[in-house]
Amino acid sequence: MNPQGGIPGPASWEVFIHFPIMIVLVNLLFSACRYDDWQHILHHAGRGIIYIITFLGGVFLFLYVGLQVIIPWLFG
């Protein structure tokens, strides 16, 4: 929350710069714990990255549609 109240400004959005890096590193670490071959590690990590991005994209889309379309339609 910023000192003036309201929605935080763009400076607080800098945390999202690290988000894609975190997704890649966590998937590489998890894959390396399961497999020994680099080809399997990279394949499994890529699949995990796609799953996470798809899931988070679906959640974002659901929330966006809910907030922008359905809520104003119900209470408008």
C-alpha cells in the first residue's frame, strides 16, 4: 500500500520481473531432482513451464472476465 492510500503504483510491480525467472528456475530444479539426463530435464522443465503459464493465464482470464464483465452486469 502506498502512503497516500489507494492502489500501489508501478514501482510495486517490479516484483513481477522476477516471476518468469522464478518459474524457470523452480521447474529446472524440480526436473533435475527427477532426471539425470539434460534432455529429459529440459523437456520436463519446459512442460512444467507451459502447465504453470496455462494455469495462471486461465486464473487471470477468469478473474478479468469476472471483474470486467460479470460483476458490472450483475450490479449495473
